[in-house]
Amino acid sequence: MPNRIVISKFGGPEVLKYEKYLLPEQIDPNNIRIEQTSIGLNYIDTYHRTGLYPLPDKLPQCLGLEGAGRVVEIGNNVNHIKIGDRVAYASPPLGAYCEIRDFPADKIIKIPDFISNDEAASILLQGMTVEYLFERLYRIKKNDIILFHAAAGGVGLIACQWAKAIGCKMIGTVSTKEKETLAKENGCDYVINYKEQNLVEKVMEITENKGVPVVYDGIGKDTFNKSLDCLQTRGLMVSFGQSSGMVDQVDLHKTFNPKSLYYTRPTLMHYTRNKEELEISSNSLFEKIKSKKIKPNIFKTYNLKDANKAHEELESRKTLGSIILKP
Ligand SMILES: NC(=O)c1ccc[n+]([C@@H]2O[C@H](COP(=O)([O-])OP(=O)(O)OC[C@H]3O[C@@H](n4cnc5c(N)ncnc54)[C@H](OP(=O)(O)O)[C@@H]3O)[C@@H](O)[C@H]2O)c1
């Protein structure tokens, strides 16, 4: 029997349990069966584990939204994928933390030759996130100065490289010296250590008191107000995550009216709604990898059974780049 990680209750990393499970005897006609070699760990997995984000199904639940592997079986209605193909995915249904699983064929992405399975599982979800944030939600341009939080994280290091490739000047925030160096090495033009420096003052100094046209904030509670202070009049606040906790109730008038700000709370699933959008996003990422403008940053590899340790490390802010789990 194969193994997987499930939660039977919400809580800390200790609720992640390794167990055996049965695969459905019959594959759904629209699914493919993937023998997984690599699983992507994402911050959203911690929101699912704690119950911060509601789960679509009742507990117990296998977590995870990203994986890569080899196709071992295909449903009767599937004709664009064949057994033996190397494939990856970065979307619901949940259940990536396992050795083998069934997945809807229309949400599958074939892995190009120049990307390994481990690299695909480390970069697909975070890379497509940067794609929609920088190319479609707000199109960053050469010489724009933008602010992006947690620049040495999984999403952050891809953002550093993507902005550099476009010639956009990114101000990235980090919490340690080590992260500062890494963000710079990945192309971040200005790095602010928000443990040591005053974020708003530094941003105003860099932008000659203009402020930035857009802030990408994946940290949430701790940075929300300061992020707004860094924006220009009619600037755009992009709240795309909350690693420090959810932003409390917001007074719309007091918050956005003083500078006529725009606000959005986007999610990758709404920018990859169908096969066409999925291809736009993944092809754009793959093109950047092929032309060596972006390289995957696998910070650490854990055994699947040690998913709890990987969650602990991610939440303790010690990770520098992406983490994968190996079945
Ligand atoms: N909306 C979307 O479509 C979408 C898609 C993917 C990811 N996301 C979001 O993007 C963000 C980054 O995701 P990721 O997987 O790449 O994670 P990550 O950036 O590798 O890890 C989170 C980082 O947040 C920073 N942080 C600040 N305060 C924190 C706190 N109190 N606890 C923990 N971390 C804190 C830390 O960097 P410093 O130590 O440098 O501050 C930490 O390394 C997350 O909020 C995630 O939910 C959103």
C-alpha cells in the first residue's frame, strides 16, 4: 500500500501524520494516475493545516497542491497525455502529500525536457504566482520601482529574478543579513532589512519621496499598514498572502481614501481558471527558465514522512527559497 500525509484535526506541524492508504480501484475517466517523485511545499499548506483557510472536504484530509511525477494510468476520456509522460500540477484538488494519486487531466502540465521533476515541483506554483502578479494583475515595466515583501522566500526569489529580467527595480524586504545577500544575488536592486531599518523611510528615500506604484504583500498583518504608507497616490496594494497572520478588519474609507488607493486580494486559481490561462502562465515561466533568466532555488529536500519538520522550518522563517518533499 502507498503512503501519504494526512491531518485528522487542525493544528501545528504535529498534526501531519504519515499513513498507508488505498487508491481507488477504478480511475475516473477524466483523471490520470501519477506516481509522484517530488512534491512542492507552499505556505498555503500551513493555512490548510491550521484551518486558517477552509478545506473543501471533511477531515481527514491529505494536504498539498503541487507535485510532479510519471503518468502510470490514464482515464478513458484522456487523449492528450500518455503513460510514461512526465507531468506536474499546481492546483486543487488537495492531496499532493502522497506517493501516488489521481488528478484531473485538464489541470496537468507536461514538464519540458530542460526541467527536472524536482525543479518542476519546486517552482511551478510559486513561479506561476509571480507570472500573474507581474505580467497580468499589474504589468511591471522597465525602470518601475516596486516593493515586494519576503524577497528571499520561495515566491520572493523568483520575483527578484523576474523583475530583473524585465529591468524593473525591485525593493525587496528581508529579516536577516543572509537573506539580504541572497535577494541581491538573485537580482533584487534594493534590499531593506525590516528588522533593522525603517521600511517607509527607506522606500521614500529610494523613490525620492514619490512612493511606489505597487506593493506585493504576502506577509499580511505585520506589514499591511506600512505597505500602504509606501504607496503613491492611486497606487495598488496587492495582498497575496499572510505569513504573519490575517489582516484585521479594515476601515475602507480611512484606509484607501487618503491616497485613492486600489486594493486586490488575488489568488493563483483565479488566474489559471482554464487550460488556456494555465498554458499562458506555465509557458511564460518555462520560457524564463529556458532562457536562464530564472533558475529554481531548491533550498532543502525532505522525506515525505518528515513533512512536519518541513512545515516547522518554513514557519520559523529559516527557509531561503523553495522546499520539496520526496515520497
Ligand atoms: N495568492 C496567491 O496566489 C499566492 C500563491 C503563492 C503564495 N502566496 C503567498 O505568498 C507568500 C510567500 O509564500 P512562500 O511559499 O514563498 O513562503 P516564503 O516566502 O518562503 O516564507 C514566508 C516568509 O514570510 C516572511 N515572514 C514575515 N513574517 C513572518 C511570520 N510572522 N511568520 C512566518 N513568516 C514570516 C519570512 O521572510 P522574512 O524572514 O524575510 O520576513 C518567511 O520566510 C505567502 O503568504 C503565501 O501564502 C500566495
